[in-house]
Amino acid sequence: MDCNIRLLRPSASRNTQTGHIEIRQLGIVPLPHRRFRNGNSTKEPINIMKPKQIIISILAVLFVFPLMGTFAQQAASSGSIEVITTFDYPGAGNLTLPQKINERGDVVGEFIDSSGVTRGFVRFSDGSFSDPIVDPNDAFGFTEGRGINNSRTVAGDTFISDGTVHSFFWSGGTFTEYDVPGAVQTNLLSINDAGSFTGAFDPDGSGVFQGFFSAGGTLTSFSVPGAAGGTNAYEINNSNQLVVGYFVDAAAILHGFYRDANGALHFPIDPSGSVGTVLFGLNDRNWVVGRYAESPTVTHGLFFLPPNNFFTFDYPGSTFTSLNGINDKGVICGRYVDAAGIAHGFLARVNGTPPTTPAGSEMKANVSRSLVTPLNSSPSAWGGAVLAR
């Protein structure tokens, strides 16, 4: 599907007649990680028109009606996503990876410097940045900012000295370490305004993660049936009605899923032609964002409307676009990768409702709620690649 995207940056190339850039549809390859890859109307008096005026008016109406029909057809699919601005964490050569955005417009994410060290950050709504966020237990130069709410509490993760991944909440410069009770490893991936949070945990050191969310003080774990490579819960909306994420099947293929308010899992969520799909974030309108790979070298931003429709978004000139977070105002944070392989952050805005097409067929599985209980806490090294970012 094709879409028009209007860039607001002065330096962006654009069609001089329309002011739009035409983007052709192209649809996950993870960003290589240096450590782990190796007219106003007026009212006038009604007058009796002369015959000549009547003829002219009739001709005008006959001319306008077809145009109105054309406009109506366009208006039905006039929704779009437009880029507002791009940004980079200060510093030469930094890769910038935004993750989530709150209702105030603050963005949390991480940057990777030229030596491969990963640090968390917050880009505030006024365009300024926090100092690098570094967990005090970070033993490998790897701290991620993953979620943020309106109180500016950040959720994130790090690697500790034994090589396992553990998580934290950061607020006002203070770290509070967090792990799912009894888990060997924990990845926090989001936190909402109600204080609910989501993530994934390794219960036994196998490196196969289960998804979880905490709402109202109740911790619930779940796995998508057939998720041999793990289930990752990336965000829960402020109404606590929907959880989105991805799972990995036995063939190591990534697929999106969502869990509804009744506890039913909907999966797999895969646009036609996808060879890997991740759902990263959502808002209280149940607008979901993510990305999907069309091939090992082409990855598209994804706007998804449950239960089964999607819209493709590509940053102009880039073969890698990822939409990672969206707030209730329809503002999206994401990233694109340029020709030199540098990742840049951007903010975009949803106008109207973008036209969507059906995704592939999905399955549903009713999953009962289950509380997480203390699990085997035997030590184990990190058993897999970094979760999608």
C-alpha cells in the first residue's frame, strides 16, 4: 500500500508541487548491536437570479459534483503519519534508539556510543536530554531505558556481573532494583500511569522468557502457545485493557500478539509478506505500533489496529523504520537507520486514522490468569540475544 508522508523538517526533500513525499510500500531485522552481533464562506441575501446567472450556476454545480465525489473518496482514506522532528542523543557517532513516549511527550530510550556502550536516556518534551542513565549494577556497559510514565518513572534493565539481565525503576535519579520473584532473569519493558508494568522473565535459566504484567498489585505470567523461543510483553495501556508484544516460534521467527481484557491471546499478528513482526507499544485507543521485516534488509514501521488491520510507514530514504511507542495524542516515537548505518530518533504524528489492510490470519487462545510464584532461582548465564529494541 502507498502512503503520503509530509515532512516538517526544512531540510527534507519534498515535491515542490504538492509538498508531499511519495513513499512506496516496501514492511525485523534487529539493528546490529556491536556487542551482540558480532475559501471562507459568507452569508449573502437571497436574490432572484437572471437566466444567464442560472445557466452559469448550473454549469458550476455540474462541475463541482464530480470533484466532491473524488474528494469524498480521498477523505475516506485521508489518515496519515507525518514526521514532526528527528533527534539524536548528543555525541559524535551515537546510535539513538527511542523506546516509549508518555502523554507529556517525554521519550525514554537508549543510545549506543562509538565504543559499543549502551546507556539509557530521557528526551524531555522541551527537546532537552537527561544525563546518561547508568544502573549502579551495570557490569558490562549495558543499561537500557525501556518505559516511561507521566511521573517520569523509567523502567529499564542491565547486565550484572554474573552475565544475567536484571531490571530497575529510575525516578528522580534514584534506582530501585526489580526482579520477578524467583526469576533468574527479568526484563522490564514498560510502565504506565497507573503504575502497571510489563516485561519478560526467565524462570529457570534456560533463556526462554515468559511474558508478564503487573496490574493492581497482581502479577500475571503467560506464554503464547508454541512460543518455543519465548514470549515478551512490551506494553500495557493506561486502561490496563490490552497488552502487546511478540513471541518467537520454534523456527526462530518473530510474531506479534496481543492479550485482551478477558485474558485471551490473539496471535500471530503478521502483515502479509512479513518474515518477523514485533508489536512494541499502544495507547488507550488501542492503536498499536511496531515493525515488521519484509526481508533481511528491509524493515517497515507498523501501525496496527486490532483485531487484524495494519498500515505501513517508512521513513523517507531509509530501509529500516521502527515505531516503538505511541501516546493518547497519537504522537509516535521511533527510529530510522540511514545509509551509513546510524540510527536516529524521530517523532511523528497520526492524523485521522491511516488506511489499513488486513494482516495475515490470526489465532486466538483463551488463557487463564495465573499468579507468578517463586521459581527455581539457580544461577545461569544470559542465554539469548537482547530482546528487540
